[in-house]
Amino acid sequence: MSNTEIKKVVIVGGGTAGWMTAAGLAKFLGTPNLSITLVESEQIGTVGVGEATIPLITMFNRVLELDEFEFVRETNATFKLGIEFQNWKKLGHSYFHPFGALGVDWDGIPFSHFWLRWKSLGGGLDSSRFNAETEAARELKFMNTDNESGPMVMPRINYAYHFDASLYAAYLRKYAEKRGVNRVEGKIVSVDKCSSHGTIEKLRLDNGQELEGDFFVDCSGFSGLLIEKELKAGYEDWSHWLPVDRAVAVPCENSGALLPYTRSTARDAGWQWRIPLQHRIGNGHVFSSKYISEDEATAQLLDNLDGKPLADPRVLKFTTGYRKKGWDKNCIALGLSSGFLEPLESTSIHLVQLAISKLLAYFPVSKNCEHESVRYNKEMREEYENIKDFLIAHYCVTEREDTPFWQYVKNMPIPESLETRLKLFRDRGEVLVKHQELFKNDSWFAVLTGQGLMPEGFHPVAAAISEDELRLRLTKVRSGIQKRAEMMPTHDEYIKQNCAAAKMKM
Amino acid sequence: MSSNIKKIAIVGRDTDVWLAALALQRRFARYKGAVEVEVIELPPTLGRSDCYVTSPSYRSFHDFLGLDKDAVIKQAQGVASFGQRFANWCGPAPAYMHAYDRFGYDFNNVDFVQYWLRAKKSGLNVALENFSLGAMAALGNRYVVFNEQTENFSRATYGLNLDAFSYTGVVAKAALKLGVKHRQDLVEHVDVQKGKIERLVLRSGESISADFYVDASGDEAKLLGALESKENFESWAQWFPFDRKVVASGSALKPVPSYAQISAFKDGWFGLYPLQNRSALTAMISTAETAFEASLQNIASLTAMRLENVEAVEFATGARQRSWVGNCCAVGTACASLEQLDALDLYMAQVSILYLCTLFPTSLDFDEESQLYNRKVLEHAKSARDFQVLHYLINERRSDPLWAAVRGVSPPQDLKRKISLYKSCGKVSMNDVELFQEESWHSVFIGQGVVPDKYDPLVDAMPEQEQIEKFQKMLSYISNEVESLPTMQTELEMRTGSDDDGGSFF
């Protein structure tokens, strides 16, 4: 790294995003060549509530070479097979968006088309019966199947975690500090910028300390301390599509078995999350302040807990949208400072992880890194846009019109890209995901059909086999999934045997 | 048809009457000027707990009757059964599976069983059924679907367990749809003139005359009884030690088994037959040794099941020497009453109705037809009876008085020859009306411990080492194939399952 101008990286903010970045940079760029400093203040709380993730988190942990069971123990984590959506299609209804494949793809097209044809011939089993994660979730089971040997006759289980984000940050802090990351305590009071280039040069802290840097990572959360306050990168407001703007969060006591999934329950003017951790349940009510007051929203949340609350409810304010330039000059925004998509599909941490991997891919060698930043901003924008469409689909495809909020989201104008996709899906069951899209065919299929949009047609390739062959194929898939579910232990047993956290004092 | 028969009156009850009505209506009454079929339905005796257990060949009867096989199974709570597993028929000896499949592969045109006998003699301790794909699939609760290889190796097939009440409903509905005339009444008097029925006087006061009468009234033989002498009915009680039939219902088994379990106990035996909505239990018991209530409790504890809707009736096995007398032909149970053992329910109905349709008289002179009918129907009944009797005669429950006694009874003539031939060389002498193939006889003989000491000398042409290799190959082939088969539970769900509200998680 001798040819690089970038010798000092300063990370601002020590929440989940900050410490994930510190751990990632330390692991791959190393502290001998690169000085990495993270500045955080114990006076500033982190937003981290109980956090739900998607399966790519396992990849992040793997590249950091974390021991899975240790990680689970340290962060009070549980395993997650998908998300249950209650009351989204209509009151009293529930569907599951699982991780993992729906059936088996044949002849180059997704399984969903074969299922649609079978259904058109009178088949009665729901598509979710052909997904192993859903069946395991129904029976509260979990097992890691990654190390199974032999021919793959049964589907592998795809999973993510629910974990305590502040414990995850603490765990990664240990990891990063062990690898030479320098942690500085303090609050930023002012920022020195280069008068000619406008790049950030120095941070001044409340304790008089000064931090010089060649490259800055803004993990300061919603406030966007560097990216917005200093660099004025600009924010694109998406709240006309995603009108929720507040979340009230409260942890509560565990009760009953640990669910191996997140639950999202639609409410009058938003929705409520339920994220099971080993020592408590994380709950939150995401709502639109235009349709419900904070007090009412808080009351609704407290009325719908599975256990005794363990803290006072905390309210967070946000505007759904995207930082126009997530990377500007020598500063990159990671985490909430780069934009906010509501946590409906647990994408927050994923977007951090994705940004880290892109930052590593395009890591600058000079303070003048416009080419890298342009490319990065273009790619990240697409990611946000795609996820945004997926989230909007949860609101606009619904039978609900029972409250003003639902009347609005059901009938609001939606992005053209989503409009086209819904039409194709309705006509022929096609989702046509782009190569890099995070949510693939099976996710769209689960959510759109779960929300009540059943395709009227299917891909002609699915009509090319005989009915007997079709039935046989589906039977085999279903059989494999049943066998898979049968042999899995319960989620509780699995955790107890492998990775139970030490009992914590509340 | 140039028949002089213009009108047929069918008198009877339960499934027999509707099967006869459907078959005759479908074959002879569906065009203008054809025969008129009228059903006089006597009060039904079927209860909510009754079930029909049929052998594989019965399914072809549905084609003859023009019934949609899949629909019948669905509507009659049907479950496919790949075999019956006999437990405790031979004291402590292991249970054996009578599956509807052959054993192994015939090398050099010599029956596989002969090779097995040699191996057994030299110490092989693998049961014969382990060489049957059907038996192993049944034991593994699988559903056999053939591929190119297995269809050369196996002819595994299945019988049906049906809810008797629903099944009768399905058949009756089909018959009525074809235009069968129907009334519910009782026969007060059968007016016989010169050995023929002249007319029937009904309870309602009406009288009915027909050119031909079909008696489907079961044991009662309401019409035939007026034409025959008492000696026409031949009792088989000496070979069937249990005189009381008990039916009951338990909860449905999940995952649903691929076979029925037939367990012997001190006072008789009971079969547990899986249906879609319940488990049907049929027991044949005697109250000679133990009080009825005590026996029932014994059964309940052996099944570990809460039994409901228990009903018991006296049951006598036997057959009519002549089932067709004058212008009255008996069908079904009125011809011969067989136990449920070995899935012989409805067998007599199938055989007799098929013969009646084939021999249906073209004039009012029935002599030739009736003689042939009587001979054939009786032969079938006796042959089926012999297979059942074999189970009793070679039982090994020597310390239970009722079981021990039947071992000493002299077998029916034909069976006697079969047993002695089998004991001497392991070969089955087949007559021309056998329902069960050689492999079925092998299953029972060998399963109940009649293992001949000698084997076919042609077997010795193969070196023992070569045979051992072939056997091992076969065993692992079967176990791999079974592993790849779908489960019966899956097959059942694929046929009958339905999720009401598309996408429901729970």
C-alpha cells in the first residue's frame, strides 16, 4: 500500500455500522498499512434495537471468520428462517416470506411456474408447502444444514439471525480492537475542510483532541454529521411511497418457545415488529405520524406485547429516503446516515454490509476519488431503489382499506418500475429480477401471492411436461421437504445444545 | 340386446346393492327400450366406524363401474395400502409384511425365493421381505412411483382403505345419476311360484314384479332365502375361530402409514387401517375366553388409541352352494361371507357382479348361466377363504386356547395340498381362480415360519459367493430406491390436501 495517499481512516460513530466497518477494514486492509480510528461518544445512544437480518449476514460473519456459536452466544442471537406477515393481506390472515428456495427450479424456470400450473389443474397444496424454511418455521424448528455430507436429496436451510445490535457492535469492537483499530472517546464539535477541494481534513472533539484523516466514514446515524451537515450531499425523500416516519421500540420479556422467525403485524397506521432474542423480545411499532399520534402508537404497541415490558418505550423519527451522494469527496456514509428504508424486510444491516464490501472493492488510493465514488453511488442507488420497490409492494398489494392509512397506501401512485413488475406478475407469474437484485423471484412470489396477488398465467415451459410428470416432480419436492422438517430439532433445542447465551441480568 | 328381460329388481342394502345397481344400469339400461333397473333399498347396516379394506385388484373394478378413481379415493377418505403387516401371529417371531410385490429377481428362471431358501439354510438372517421393494417401501411409509429401473424389478401395487359409509354414498350417487330407480322399503313377502320369484310384496303395501331379481341383501339373503333349502349355506366356522366383528374409530395417524397393521392377541386379532380423517379399527374376536368388555379394553390399550363409535356384531363366515337359483341371483356377501383379513372386503361383490354382467341371461331360461355362475363364484370364495384360513392354521400362538385349537383343524382339501407341497419344496400350487399371486403365499408361509428345508436344485448352479454378492447388491439397491420415494403422507396431501386461504402460514 505504499503508493496510496490514504493512510488514515476515521470512522465517525460506533454503532453497528461503525464497528462492522471497523472490523471489515481491519480484516482486509490491515492496520499495519492503514491506521483506523473510530470515534464514538458514550453520551450518544445508538439506535440499535433488536435487529433482524437476512441470510447474507452469515457471509459477512464468515469472511470475518467469526465462530458462529460464539457469535450467537455473545449477541443473544436466535436463528431466523423468514418473516411472518400478519394482517397485511387482510385482517386475520398470515403469510410467510421465507429465506431459501421455493421448490426446485427445473428446465431453466422457477418452481413457482410449475406450482402455478399444478394449481390450475386443481392442485390444492399451497406453494408454501414446497418451502423447507416455511415448514420448519411452522413447527418452530431450526437446524444448520451447511455441513451435511452426501448427495443433496433434501433442501438446505437458509437462515439469518436476530441479535442484539449493541452486543453485536461490542463483539465486533473487541474483534476490531484486537486487530489494531484505535478507539477514541469524544464528541465532534467541529470539522476542518480543505479550502480548495472541500475535502474533510480534521475533526475536533469536545475534549480538545484533534483527529486528522485521509478518508472518513460517516456512521453517525440519521444526523449525517459529515455527509450532510458538512458536505450537503442531499436527501431524496421517499415518504410519499413509504409514509411511515416514526418507530417506537420497547423490549419485553420472553414467553414460550423462541420463534425462529420475525413477525411483522400490520396495524392501523403502520406495523409492529417482533424480534425474538434469547433473553428478550424486541418490539417496535413503525407508523406514520400523519395517521396516528405517538401516544396512540405507543399504547397500541404496549397493548400488543407477548411479555412484560423491560424498558420505557423509545421513539425514533426518520424520513424514508436515500442520501443522494452516499460517497462524496473523501467521505462515505454507511448505515442510517446513507438513507433509511424502513426495517420491514430487515435490510438495514445488509445495506451496511453491502456498502462495506463495495467500499473494499473500490477502496480509494487517493483523496481525489471521484471515479470510485460515482461508480459506488450508482450501484448503491440501484440497490436502494430495488429494495424500495419491494417494500412498497407490501403496502400497495393488499385487500386492506379499513383505515385511512391503508386506503392511502393501497391507492397511492407507485413507481413505474413496480407498476410494470406487478402487471407481468399478474399476467404470467413473472418477476424478471435483475441480476444484482437482492430479493429474487422466490421472495417476490412469496410476498406478492401472500399479499393476495395470484398470477393468472405461468411460463409456457411449465406446460411442456405431462401432468403425471408434473405431479411426480412436485410430490418428490414435497416429500423431501417433509423429510427435512421431520429430522430437524426445535429451535429451542438447537440453541440449548449449541449456543445458549449465559443467563443475563436484566 | 335381444333379452326377454325387461325389468330387474335389485333388493339389498349397503354397498352391495349400489355396486350391483351401478354395474347393471351402466351396462344394460342406458339406451332406449333397454332393461329397467329398480333398487329396493333395505335399511342400511353400515355404521360410522365401518371401513372397507380392498386388495389391489379391486381398483380395476372402478374402471368397470365408470368411477373416477382419484375422486373415489378423495371422497371416501381413501388411503392407499401397499401391504399388511402381521404382528404377533407367531408368538415372539418378528412381524412380517404381506406386501403386494414380488421378491428379488429371478435368476436363471428360478424363483428368487428358492435362492433365498438356500441362503437361509446357510445362515442368512435377512428376512425375505427385505428383498421386496414393495414391502420395504410400505415399512418406510413410502408411496411407490416407478422409474425405468424399478419397473423391471418390482410390481409393487396397493389396495385401498375406504370409509365404508362415504364409499357407499359415492357409489349410490353414481348409480342414481345414471337413472337407477330407487325406493327405500322392506320386503314383507317373497311370492315364489314353481321355483321362481313371482313378485315381492313390500312393507309399503306395493308389490313389485320383475323378470329377474338380484339379491344384494348380505347375510340375510332376503330373496334367495325363499328359494333355497337351509343346506345351501355352508358354514366355515370350523376354520374361523372368532365369531364377533368389532369396528371402531381412532384418530388419524400422521404421518400416514403405507400399510395396515394386523395384530393377533389372545382373543382374536385387530386391524388398524389408516384413513384420511380417522383410523379405522376392525377386530375379529371371540368371547369364549374373555368377556367382551375386557377384550375391547385389551385392544384399546394395545393400539394406544382412544377408540370411539365402537360397534360389535355376530359374524359368521360361509358360502352358498348356489347363489343363483331360478330367476334370482345373489351378489356380494349374500354369495359368501368372508372376513376382512387380507383385504378381502368387497371381493365377493366384485367377482359376483362381474360374473353376473358377463353371464347376464339373454332369455328367460337361465340354466346354463346360473350353473356356471354358481360354480365360479363358489370357487373364488373358497380360494380366497383358503388364503385367510392359512393364517389361522399355521399360527404359532400355542398357549392361547382358541389359537391353539384352530391349529389342529383339518384344512380345506385344496389348502391341504398347498401346505404339504409348500412344506416339501417351497412351491405354490396355484389354481385358476387365485386372487393372490405366489409371492403372497410365500409371504404368509415364510412370515409365519413355514420355511421349507429343501430348495430347487437348479439354485446350486450358481456359486454361493456369487449369490451373496447379488443379494447384497439387491439389498442396497432397494434401500436406495426406497429412500428416494415420496412418503405416503406427501402423496396423500398432493391428492387431497388443500389450503383454504392461499398462502396461509398457519
